[in-house]
Amino acid sequence: MSLLRDHDLARAFDRASHSYDRLTSLNPGYRTDLLRSARRLRLPGDGAGLRVLDLGCGTGASTRALLRAAPRARITAVDASAGMLRRALAKPWPARVRFQHLTAEEVATSGEGPFDAVFAAYLFRNVTDPDAVLGSVRTLLRPGGRLAVHEYSLSGSRTHRALWSAVCRGVVIPAGTLTGDGALYRHLRHSVTDFDTAPAFAGRLRRAGFTEVRVAPVAGWQTGIVHTFLARNGAATATEDTR
């Protein structure tokens, strides 16, 4: 199967937006894992005085995780899918959260930023040029700014690859097909198996100029399938919390 890209992928998410929250709620630990990754940013002071970018916010589950992890931060959430954004905007949000209809590639030239932190959940395996997007993220981040990427990125183990394929065949694709969105969920399966392994994506971050790169697994059945990648845009300044 050829992967969906750019406008085709955005349209597929538009079509699937009506059932997306319902399907992700069937995934044990989905929201808990997002919250754990957002907290791994370790933003000081509950995010007071900080600007945070949620890159690829979808229907707002990652935005909600950021809001819980840093309740005093100002959050800008962007997504390429108008349908997913409509679902996000229909939910209640405090005034310090705002949404923008932008692709990951467009954010760097939109006048947004600079940001103290960037959170990207389930984004990088869906972009055409992940290296270019990482370069854009670096331009958006302040020196020493923090990046957390929450992503389906297999460990490299054959066992984890087989488990992912079995879950997709037995649960994900049948459920997506019932809602009329089988093409998107077939894309989901192959976007994961075709994407970087966790060690390879960590290497990609280092080559892009990020420092202090760390990889942390999530818990539960997704261990070895989903990881949090943590990094800095250069060295932290002396005034930053480096715990």
C-alpha cells in the first residue's frame, strides 16, 4: 500500500474526525500515555510564563494532556486537518489555549513562536519530510527549549513488529473499516512499520542538531511500539530548570 501524504492524508483525517475520539478511546492507556509524555517535558512552575506548541493536535487529546501537565502555560495547537480542528474547537478550553489550521511545515513561516517547548504526538511518521519539520521545530524553539515527541516508533524487535501487525489486522483496521475509514487505518498500520525504529529516530534528532536526546517507553501493551523522545534545542541556559 502507498502511504497517504499531505492533502490526501489531511482529507482522510477530515473524514475520520467524526469517529476518531470514539476509536482512540478503545485503546487502553491512550490518554494516560499522552499525559505521561507531556509531563516528561518537565516544564517548571506548571508552565507559568511559558509558550508551548502542540504540533499536530488532532481533536485536542494531546492539547488536553499538555494543559494538565502545564496548566499555566499558553498553548498554541495546530493541525493540518480542518475536520479534526472542528472537533477540538467544539470542546471547552481556557482562554490561554488557541487553535490554528496549519500544517507542520507552515508553522515556521506563520509568525508563531518562539516557543519554550514543543509537543508532537503521532506526527512525524505522517509528514513527507521529517528532517525538514525537525529543522522547522528548531527555528520555533528558544535556545534550550524542550521537545517531546510521542510517536509510534517500533523498538526494532521482531516481537513488537509482529504484535503491532496483529493488533492492526485484528482490531484497528476492522474497527476503522466499520466507520468507513479503512484507508486511514490501513495507512496507520504501514506508517508505523515503514517509519524509523526508536533508535533510528533518536539518531535523526541528533543529526538535526538536538541535544540531550533521550528515549522512554510507554507502559502497557504499547511498550516497544510507542515511545517518548525528549530533546533540547541546544544547551540549556543557566536560568533554566534542568532537573
